[in-house]
Amino acid sequence: MPIPFNDIKAQLASQEQALREAFERVLARGWYLMGPETEAFEQEFAAWVGTRFCVSLNSGTDALILALKALGCEGGEVVLPAFTALPCYHAVLAAGCIPVFAEVDEQSYCLSPQSAARMITEQTRAVIGVHLYGHPCDLDSLEDLCRKRGVAFIEDCAQAHGAVAGGRGAGTVGELAAYSFYPTKNLGALGDAGAICGSHVEADQALRRLRQYGESKRYECVIPGVNSRMDELQAAFLRERLKHMDRTTAERRMLAEIYDEGLAGLPVITPTVAEGCEHVYHLYVIRSQRRDELAAFLAARGIGTGQHYPIPGHKQALFTDGKVPFRADELGLTERMAAQILSLPLFPGLETEQVDEVCTAIREFHQG
Ligand SMILES: Cc1ncc(COP(=O)(O)O)c(C=O)c1O
């Protein structure tokens, strides 16, 4: 039997009835935007993350754009890792800022505080710490750096719902924390959705205006805004899925442990967890000197894999063609990583025997 890289239907199987009831509830109520489901989700998610507020939005990309705008970053530079998901640098551009690419850390694969420090200048308005693959970035060092240099710290929690670093939850440290609920995320909607969490009252108010036409109240607009509302259906689905997060995160960790054991001793680099951190394994990513051959070998056995991410920010044609300005640090590790990373199947609902099968195939590849 083939082993898919991801299977959202399998992930949802145990929640199907509750999701149907959520749909029925919204349909029967006849209230589809900015209603009781959205309000309840915002409260429940803020409580779960541990922040004072949550502003629900249309996507994780919008969450980054509106966070940058709410913190007054437009026109300035924003330091972010070169090794991250493509929407991160598009969000920086869409917010009217210049991306400044910094290096990642060898252990966590998240933004290196030392590299970020080198790239901060008078023009810097914010640093975006992306919690990549579910491993939290070095929250203490980045918070300290941003405070000392007088720039905003934004957390990108799109891949790290529930991760912990040094006893503090991802999403609770930065001025604002951006979340994506894209269907494959650890907390996924059945379509596009996102949110920003934070604790400063002014940011809460600014974000609520920005997400709906810049309105201070109905039909009165005070700032340029957008339409980035989360709809009631997605909020209702997310409320149901949030109830299962502890269980699904535990399942992700259990599957990762089986991979760690099954791949031990092989010539691949498996994920490491920095001291004091709790990884939530949005992705299980190994590094191999023979990545493309290995991916082809696994594909021939019906095993799906992914590459997150094969082209780093500063190597995207958008930047190399000179179409938009950017700055970059020395990015040797980022470039090596892009050529080596391979994401293996890991999702709630994946059988432990299937993980064993993937490990066996990787072992056989190296023996062959
Ligand atoms: C790290 C990171 N940031 C931001 C985003 C953007 O989220 P969305 O797809 O909901 O716009 C994603 C999702 O791909 C992501 O992985």
C-alpha cells in the first residue's frame, strides 16, 4: 500500500461527525461572517495560546502582512530567515517592507539570533522569528535582541501551534504572533484561515480595523484596510479541531520518536530538539547528501515525500532578477539545507507500521 506524504482525510476521520454538526449549526443560524463562532474561536484560541487576544483572519499570509502594518513597519526593513516558507517574504513585500535575509541555526533550523543581530540597521523595523517545522526559535535571545535594538519581534507560528521554548509558549513572546490554519497545518481549517495573537490592546484595535476596510465603526474608515475576515464556517470547524490538539500533537511526537529510533545510525541527519524546547513536528525533515536519489527511491516504493523548502528566499527569481530590493547575510547553511532537506510522511492517523516501513526503505536505500 502506498504511504502518502500527508492525508488530511485520515486526519479528519475521527472528527467527521463533529465537523458535520458544526456545519449544520452555522447553516441553521444563517450568520456567515463575524458572528458567534468567530468570536468564540478568538476567545478559545487566545486562551489556548496564552495571549490576551486573538484576531481571526483570512490566512497566515494576511496575519504576517497585518502584523507588520499594525506595528508600523511599512517602508522599513524586516529581518527574517532565508530558509522559510515562501509566503513569509511575500508578506514582507506586501506590507511595503524590504526583506533582509538572515541565516538559520544548525540545530533548530530556525532564525539564528547572531545572524539576525548582524543584519539589524537603523532601517530595521521588525524581526520575524519563524518556528520552522514545529521547532520553536530561540525566543529568549530574539526577544532580548529586539528589545535592545528597539525593533518589533513578530513570531510566525504557522507551523508551531503549541510549541514551547524555555517554558514559554510559542506565540506568547513576540509583540504579535501570526498563525496559519491552512488545512495541512497542525491546527487546520477546511479552507484558508489565519489569526494574530498578542496582548497589547492598541495592536488588537489596530488589527480589527485593518482586517475590515480600516473601519473604526460601521461605514467610517480611519486607516487604509483590507478584507481579511475568517468566515463562520471555518471558525466553527477550527473550534472542533482545537479540542483535539493535545491528542494530535502527542501523536505527532510519538511518530517522530519512532522515526528517530528507526533512522538512528543511518547516514541522514534527523531533527534535533534544542534544550528546553518542545517540538510539535508539523514536519519531520531529515537531511541527506543524496536527497534526490533517496526521494526517487522512496517514490518508487510508493512513499510520498516533500521538500520544505528547495529554493531559499535570496535565490528566488523574484530577487535574483533584481525586481525588488533585498539584503542578505552569508547563507551557507541555508543553501546546503535547501539541497539536502527531505520531509517524510508524518500526520495524525499515520500508522506506526507505516513509519517502520519508511525507515526500512531508507535503511535499504543505504544498504543497496
Ligand atoms: C511559516 C509559514 N508562514 C506563513 C504561512 C502562510 O500561511 P497561509 O498559507 O495560511 O497564508 C505558511 C503557510 O504556508 C507558513 O508555513
